[in-house]
Amino acid sequence: MAKGFTLWFTGLSGSGKTTLSKMVTETLLEQTPHIELLDGDIIRTNLSKGLGFSKADRDENIKRIGFVCQLLSRHNTIAVVAAISPYEEIRQFNRERIDNYVEVFCKCDLDTLIKRDVKGLYKRALVGEIKHFTGIDDPYEDPKRPDITAYTGKESPAESHDRIIEWLRDKGFIE
């Protein structure tokens, strides 16, 4: 593999971003050791500590992750990102700045997300215990033109994984 790229998983909380990003990362590690998985929760704790959940802070968080991806991609490393990334404008901001940017939309309906919510976050957000929860009282803008859509409410993680890997092969990102 000669070029770096960014594989950006976006979607609501519980839509499968982390699960799929880990699965895809494991597969890609079979081809190259030059890969970094950037999980949104871990980034918030380390790189974006102190940022809240206002639109400005969410935008800044996604821009910071994008900057790291620019650096990694430029040095022939694959950056795999799992972050809600709720706003189309900031996702496009990153797309314009990152060479070889691939967006994966983890699409899952709200009813399914609520049913499989093991942490109870949606339930708490719906009764007002959690404010500014994306998809409940804060917006999530579905990507207008994702490169790949993983229908995580309808297909298994393995099916989504296989389609993502197939797309990356077909487009020449991996062998």
C-alpha cells in the first residue's frame, strides 16, 4: 500500500461507528502496520479536552480530528475515524483538506438506536436528563454524498464490514 487515506465513520450514537471502525482496522492491519484508529470518545478525552457540546465546540473537535488525519494521510498512514460528526459543513471542510478522504455513513433509524441503547443514553436524553444529545435535542445532519452507506439498522456488522472493504478494493485504496 503506497498511499495514506482517511476513512471517516459518521452517524448517531450507537449506530455502529466504533464497531465497524475496529473491524475494518483489524482487516487493514493485515495489509499495513501504518494505520491509526481515532475514536471520538478517546479524542475528546485527550486532544479536545475542555471542549463542550455547543455547535462551535463540536465543530472545533471535528476540525482537530481532521487536522490529525491530514498529517497521518500525508505520511502514508491510514487514519480511521469513528466520530459522530453531526454537521455536514464541517465534514465537507475536512473533505476539502484531507487527501483521499472516504466518508462512511452508519445509517440507523432512531427506534433501533433506542432499542439497542445499552448505556441508556437515549432514554435519559428523551426525558431531559441529558441535554444537547445529538439526534434528540441537537441536530444530526445526514451526509448528502457519503462515499459508503452502512445500513447498520438492517445489515449485520459483518455485512457492512465486507461492503466497506470491497468498496476500498474497488476504488484502489487497498489490494
